[in-house]
Amino acid sequence: MNHLAILLKDVGQMKDVKAVPDAMVPIVKFQDPETEMECDLNTGNSLGVINSELIKIYTEIDERESQSSPSGTVWGWGSKAILPKLQVQPFERMKEITVRVNHNTKNVLTSTTSLVNSRGSDMVHCRYDDNKDYKHTGSGRGNRKTLARLLIEFFEFFSRRFNYVDMAIHVSRGQLVKKSTREMHNENSRQSTFRVVDPFLHHRNITGTCRGETLARVWRAFDHSYRMLSAGDLKGAMVTVE
């Protein structure tokens, strides 16, 4: 990663290049000076490609989703779901891929044991409905909420309704799950963590660094955006919150 960072900076002329070799998936962070796009680059990790494909499939199922959350999930309550659970479908519909990854998962606490993957294995079995026959496309039309309303409800949910202390988001199940007593005990002795379970590595929290003051800043951003959008102040919602 350090060598790649040098190449990106000196040869590729990228900006703000920083190697993060000790991350769970080692990466190099940088900015493309032409597009000003923030980028993460890793090597030898096919799982990232599969994750990207899963997100792409979700964004193509409903036109509102392609314009909203990059996580592939639209949150709401008391109404029909907009997106299907692509990883909870009949067996015959599931695409299966097995990849080898190198990931750091020592001393990871989890209440969401994977059905097929374990911390001690480098082999990851990925199953999901790839919607090749377009069966799911447009399946959420029964939910007639506008993109604007969905966006406001997203910020309302994460600033008013989601319990960061004892709840986690299980992406592959498409539902909220309760943290284990052991997880909550260990977090209380340090700091509560925003927990989002990786779609394929169920022992991994993909937002593990979002805790303490970082989590507080994220919550303040959710709260600010909810209040501004609810008041019809789109410009105000775009203001950076410290």
C-alpha cells in the first residue's frame, strides 16, 4: 500500500494520497484532481467488486433508490418496502460466488454469526439474487412516497428512532437486530459503536470506527439535515456540521 501510494502521488499526480495498510482491508485513499472525487483503492480483494455489484443491482430496482442512499437501503416504516431482500430469496434464484480474501478479524465480537463464513477462513461464500430476469424491478411501486419524503424519513430515522446503544443493522437480512449482551458490555466499557453488519462477512462491522465523538458528529449531521429538510431549507441542509 505504501509503494502504491508513492506511485499514485509521484506518477499518477493524485492529491491527498494516504496509505492505510493496517485497515481491515488495506487501502490507499486519494483524490482525483480532475474530478475531485474521493477514492479508496485496494488490491487482491474481489469481495469489494461483489459488494459493488450488489449495490448496483439495488440501485437499478427502483428509480428512487438510484438517486438516494449509496448503501442500497431505503428506510421507512408503516408502509410497503421499496426494495426486496436480495440475500433472502429462494435458493434457485441465488447467484453463488466463492472468493478468497485477506481480512483482519482478530478479537471481533459479534451477535450475528454468519451462516457460511467464519473469522478463521479466508474463503467467503457470497449468495444473492442478481435480478437477471428483472423480477424485482419496480416491485416497490406500492410504496408511493416521493424521493424527498424518503430522504427526510432517512434522517428522521437515524436522528430520532434508531437506538445506537443496543441495535445493529443487518444488511443481508434487511432488518434491525439486537446487539448481544457481551457486545453492549464491551462497548459500554469503551464507547457505543454504530454497528452495520457486512453483507457477506457477518462477523465484521463495516462502521466499526464510528464511535465516540465520531458517532456524535454523524448524529449531529443527521439531526441537522432532518430539521433543515423538514423546514424546507434544502440549502441549509447542505451546510457542513461540526
